[in-house]
Amino acid sequence: MSNDLQIVPLSRRPREVLRFLKVSYGIYEGDPNWVAPLLMDLKKVFTDANPLFEHAVMQLWVATRGGRDVGRIAGIIDRNHNRLAAEPAAFFGFFESVDDPAVSHGLFAAVADWARQAGLPRLLGPMNPTTNDECGLLVEGFDSPPVFMMPYNPRYYVALMEKAGWRKAKDLLAFYMDLAKIPMERLSRIAEKIRQRNPELRFRPVRRKTLTTDLAKVKEVYNAAWEDNWGFVPMTDAEIDFMAARLSPLLMEGLVWLAEAGNEPVGFLLALPDYNLALQPLRGRLLTPRVLGFLPYVWGWKCPPRTRVITLGVKEKYRARGLESAMLIEGLKVGMAAGVTESEASWILEDNVAMCRVLEAIGGRVYKTYRLYERAA
């Protein structure tokens, strides 16, 4: 480690969190694809109001040199993950670094020391801060900005990871769909056949006015549909409430769907407009005149031309009936009617063959790849 480089631990107090978050502005200065996160929202993740901290701990560090912060990293220990995982681990997340292995090595060493002191021999990440949030390092697809709630990083991060001894744990895929090339008439006929073959099922949109009552059903489907997925950790009721409170102002009616068999929720689709298209000029701040260009999207007067399919899942006993396709088609129809021209479905585990086939069948293609890495602490 170079003589003037220091790795400085920080607390989760507001002033120190703000210092931690501001590191990214120096890293991405001049990068046309970077979209600054809304600081007002992101700061909530680090507060005790986040129910993650009922079962997790987090430690922050910044790398500083010559009076300037040149990198950052968080260490996360999630007891719920380690209770379920075959191999317990500490996560690292929120990683940023200038293109200097001395900086990245120093940050990784800080997390590794911290993990070993906690008795955890394995590191996994990036998790920002869990698999239920943004996660993964972009390794392919650097030529366009990220969509809403997906990570982005410089290409040189891949080399920094490899030089520090990290190896691939799992790849996460993002599929691109050009809606102009999707045969919607044929897909609508397919969706109708799925309904006819499953007369006991009902598909309905989740609306803002029904969100409070529907949330219990969303929780049930979410934790049941993904329970066998690699790295999945069920969200507590409080965590889903916390996420819903952050996302509910951004919901667009017709992009969130429930499938029900009688009173039992069996499938769930969550898609959102890609607000990154409107957020990029704000540089992470709402207190700017540029916010006037963003407000029409929040108020529903305008819809960005792109959406992101965030979550699409069905309980195990209802799979292989086409429910995923039926909900996806309904969401795409609403989006197209609102002027949406393209959509991303992300992220999908590389070995989730069934979901990859659903997306390929409607014209989706992999255009970005994100990687989760692991190494010994």
C-alpha cells in the first residue's frame, strides 16, 4: 500500500454516510453512462430505519490519499443469509475505486480482516447490500447507461477484481427487448390460450389504491417463488414494507400484476418505468432546477420510453403453465400503449433456464452481464 494511502473506517452516521456516497462522484466524473443515485433515497438504506439491520451489520470504509477520497467499500454480515447458506459468507458492497490496485487491494483487505474477525472465511459480492437489492459487477455491456435500480461501473473494475484474487461465483443476465420487434398479436393469442387452459386463475393489475391490501400477497409469492434460487434470502415483512414505501410513488399502473387461484396468490410481476432516463441530468439531487424535468414522470404525466421488468415469479406448483408469459404480455401491452419502445428484464440467474427461455421466446436477448465474485477472506 502506498505510503500516503489510508483506509479509514466510517460509521453509519449521516455525515459519514454522505462522505461515503460522495466518493462515486469523483470516480465517474466525465462518464456519460453513469446515473447518479438519488442521494435522498439511497441514504435511507444506511439508516436504522432499514429493517435489514434487524438481522445484519454493516461496516463502511473509504480509501483516502492526499486529502482526497479515492475509493470506498462496505462489509455486510447478514445473519439470515448465513443461517440458510451452505457456506456462510461476509458480503462486500458499494465498491468504488480509482484505477489503482493499491486502492482496491487496501479496501478488499479491510473487509477480509473484518470478516475473519467475525469468524467468516468467505467473501461474496458485490451486494448493495443484499441479493434483494442492487448487486453484481458489470462485466459485459459497458456501451449504455444502466436501467433503474441496476448497478454500473467502469470496465477497469473487472481487472481490479481479478488482480485481487476474486473468482466468479455466479453471473446475472439482463435481457433487452425491442418492443417494435415483438409479435404482440401472436403473444396476445398465446396469453388468451393460457387463460383458457387455466380457468381457475385470475390475472389482475396491482393498483396504488389496492397496494396496501395486495402487499401481503406479494410477500407470499415473492418468498415462495424464489426460495430455491441460488443466493436467495427471504425478505422479512418489514423489509418488503420498507421497499414498497420506497417504490410505491414510482409505480405505474398496469406494470404490476398478480396471478391468483381463488384467494391464493400464485404469481407476481413487477415492472417499473426506467426513471434513469429522467434522473441522469439531476446528478443525484432533487434540489436543482433540473427536477422540473423529472416531476412529470413521478406524477404520471409522462412515461419514459423504456421499462425494466424487475421481478417475475410463480409458485412452484403453478409453473410450466405459461403464467409468467401471460403476466409479461399484459405488462408489455400496457407499456406499449403508453409509448414504451424497449424493455429490460433483469436480473436473471445464468442457470435459470426456464426464465431465459420465456424471455427468448418473446424476442429478448442478453445484452448485459453482471458478476458476483467470491474469494477466501
